[in-house]
Amino acid sequence: MRTIEQMSLREKIGQMIVTGFPATEMTDEIKEIIEHFKVGNIILFSHNIKNKVQLGELVAELQQWFTTHTVIPGFITIDQEGGRVTRMPKDATNVAGAMAIASSGRPENAYAAGRITARELKALGINFNLAPVMDVNNNALNPVINVRSYGDSVENVSEYGIQMMKGLLEGGVMSSLKHFPGHGDTSVDSHIGLPIIEKTLEDLEQLELQPFKAAIEQGAQAIMSAHILFPQIEKSGVPGTMSYTIITEILKEKLGFKGLVVSDCLEMDAIKRNYGTAKGALGAVKAGVDLVFISHTPEMVKEAVHLIERAVSTGDLDEGVIDAAVAKIMAYKAQYATMEEPDYELVGCDVHRRANELMRTETICRLKGEVQPIRTGDEQVLFIGSYSYRSDLASSSVNQDISFPQYMGEHFKIAYEVIDIDPSEEQITAVLQKAQGCGHIVIGLFNARENKGQLALVQKLLAAGLKVTVITLGRPYDLTLIEGELCGIAAFEYTYDAFKSLIPILNGEIAPTAKITIQI
């Protein structure tokens, strides 16, 4: 690799930026960003990925461009948390999410999930996973973290998050904890708004900072900042990502973190709408962030590069700050950004899939009532549910090819009914009429708090005297909104893997043993 002394200012700034593009092949725009603006890192999303072979070829091409035009291999980053936030293709092994894994009661599952994920990412050339989530989800109304957290206690989040981190690192992939100093007590999604937390530093030290502190002591190498206002801590009115107090004085100096500080995406509305993405990038660098994410828009990358260059030329930003950040980036790239041939056989291999299926079965929670076993072809059973949809911008795009009631109905050879995400009174009435001839209704809820038609349907099914099993395919908190006697099961995510894990529970083959890690 080149030394910092051999690099121009633009080349150094480029090493501090991560960007993305909306295609499964390199676009002319991303080639220009790498060649002329020297951007040295990429973030991959679901829209970049079709299957493992395409993904491996794309990563190899990206690295070829990085080494040709910046001389330095790139960080290839991804949000592969597991569960609801999953980017890898169907022919890879996608593990369960944080709250599901913690509900298994086995910290070794978090380590195994991290290790499997790392091995498959590395096999395709992806060297930096933006996981695990270390937020303590102590707000039941949290729209963006919830099941992405290991629970609502410091103990669970610390124990399971550290095990996931160790699995990733020991599997050869960089791991970034998120979202410092804590996103668990928000009721606003920072993708679409600017959350405010009115807590003092002493408050954060009692709860939110504890998992990060524990992980730092256990060798954390990267931590992501949160776009949240903490007016009791940062008086200037900027969010955590742009706060020198939070990034440098608290994270680096008070907690002693020496690793890489990365930003959440600066195109999220919390930054873009309130400060501007380019100004957010400059503010983050001034605050002490080493690696800034401008994940989608090339023009915003160019604007940020020009703004940071001007800040150095005017003396508004000390070039020594950039040099220190780039030195850290280069050190971690030397360790993780290695160039290897893809190993497609490892990705989605039988060993990983069997281990994942076993772990997933251990994550299904029975929260109330008793499971009523379902037999194939039972005409007294009706499956009901909607398609999933994007509830926040942290989730992947909606795929209407996946349907819980259809999947279950076809597996058990039983009638099913697909409803709207927020069914109308007319649709509820029609479903009730169809349900009258059934003795057992199994309904999958998805984000029912925001789509109250689902709750109204469940209440009317119960009022009609029907036996009802409710399965939460997202937030388990939805079960607290239903009154009456029913069987409540938490599956945590709307995916085929979760559906498959439910089958041995629903047919009575396996008794659910998981215990939820939040107050329900």
C-alpha cells in the first residue's frame, strides 16, 4: 500500500468516504467517483445483489477499480445483521436477527451467527460488516431498532453483541458496532426524521454506553455513530455524528476507543434535511469520525469532497485530522482488505445451512397460550396474513413474492387468505365470513401498531369465539395490543427462513423453548 506521504489531499479524503450505487453491475457514475474523486470504499445493498456468483464477480471488479485508480484495496461494506436487515442473496446463509438469537438463551448462537456470516462474506470478498447492533431497545415504540436489538437489558445486549462481534472478527471480517451512543430509546426513525433524546451523560453511562464500553474492553475495532440530538450533552444543536463532544470527548477519550469511528449514512433525512449531506460529512470529520458514509448519490460525494478540500485550504480543518484518520483506515485495510479468489462452495454450504436451521428453530418464542398442533389438510384451519412491506429505510426492499399465508397454506395444504397490510372494514367482514367455518385461525401480524386493521381483525376473530394463533413476523410488542385468550408466538422476521422455522413448532414436532429478552 502507499504511504500517507505519497498521497494527495484528494486521495486521502477519498479513503475516508464510503459510497454506493443502485445496480448489480458497476455504473459509469461509480467508475468516475473512484477514478476522479479517489473514493476508496463501497457499501452494498440488496439492489446490488442477485446471487452469490454475481456478487463475487461484482466485488472482484470493484476491487480491481480500487487498486487501479487508488492503488489501495477498498473496504467492501454491508449491513448483514441477520433477520430483518439482511442483504446477502437467497443462495447464501442468512442468520436470524439479534432479538431472535438472544431469545434462544444461548450466547454461543450469537458467536456462531457471526462466524458463519463472516465466512460467507469473506468468501465473496466482502470485508466489513456493519454489525452487530449494540443498542439497548428500552423503548417499545422504537420504529427502527426493536428486533434488531438483543433486548432491553444491558446484560443481554452486551453478552450477545460481543459474541456476534467476536464471531465476525475471528471469521476475518471487520465488525462495526452501532449506533453510538445509543439508538434504543427513540420513537423516531433517523432515516426519515431527527430523533431527540433528552438524557444527560450520567443517564447514558447507566444504560446506553454500557454495551459499547464492554465491547471496547473486548477488542471492538469499529463503532458507528448515530444521527440523534442529545441536547443535554451537545449544546450546539448538532447530532451525535457531528458532535466533537460525543465522538471525540466521550467515545475516544472517556471510553478510550482507539479503533475506527464510522458514520451512519449521511443521506439519511436526519442529516440531509437538517444540515445537508456535504456539511454533515465535514462536520463528522471535524467531530472525529474516520469513515463517512454517503451511500447513494454521486453528486453528494463530489460536493462533500470539494467542501472538505476547501476546509483544509482555508484552515477550517487541520489536514492532520485527515492524516490520522487515513492512518487508521490503512492499518485496518492491511488486516482485512485482502484480495482472495471467491469461494462459492462455502457460501450457503450444507454445514452452514444445517447449523442455521437449528439455531433458528431455537429462536421461536411462545409468549402466551398453548400451541394447537396443525395437521396437514385440516379443513378447520385457515391461515391469514399480509405481504411484508418496508416499514423503515433500514429494511430491505419489499418482495411481494413472499407471502406468509400462502407459504403456510401450501405447505400444510390448508386454506389461506392474503389481506392488505391495513385491511379495511369491508375486507375484515369478508375474512370473518370465510373464517366462520373454521375452528382455528393462524394469523401473521406485521407492524400491526401502525396498521390497526390487523388488530381489529384479530379482535373480531376472538369476539366470534374462534381459536386464534397470532404470530408476530416483526415486533413482538404487537401482542401487547391484543386483548383476549389466544396463542401468541414471536418469529421476529418476515422471511422464508423464519417461516420454515415455524413449521415444526406449528405441527407439534418441536416445543418452543426460546424466552423473549424484552418486557412483554
